[in-house]
Amino acid sequence: MKILRKMLLAITLISLTACINYSVANEPPTASSNGRYDGLIQELSCPSDSAKYGYFHDYGYWQGGEWCGQVGHAGYWVWLDTTWYVWARKLY
């Protein structure tokens, strides 16, 4: 039974890693401000921000909190089209 649990856990972790890698690899380059940020931690869909931020806006670091009816994580926020991308690290 322990072996089966370990195998299921390993398969789950591999699947999650593949999903995360797929998601980050398929983000438009602009979503990371063309490589300025790394470590995508959250995506928040917020079409109502389009009027204020246009198509693209590099907001920079925000400590997080309530945003657009959701809880946003602390990190580097980049607006692209109708979605906020929150990144863990600033590379340059």
C-alpha cells in the first residue's frame, strides 16, 4: 500500500510540474515584461481593468490583496490584455 501511495504521489507531482511548465512556456513574452520577471505564481482575469490599463502595463511590485473580486498574491504584476500575471522574481 505504501508503494502504491508513493507511486501515485510521484505521478501527481510529475503531472503538476508538466502543467506548470506548460503554462509558463505558453505565456506570451509580454506577460513577463519580455523576460524581466520569472516564476509565474498567479493569473487573474479582470476584463474591467482594460479601460484603465489598456493592452499592456508593467505595474511592478504589489504586496497583494483583494483585486477584481479575487485575492491577488504579492509579487510583480504585469497586465496583458484582460489578465494580470503575478511573478515571483524580478530578473533585471
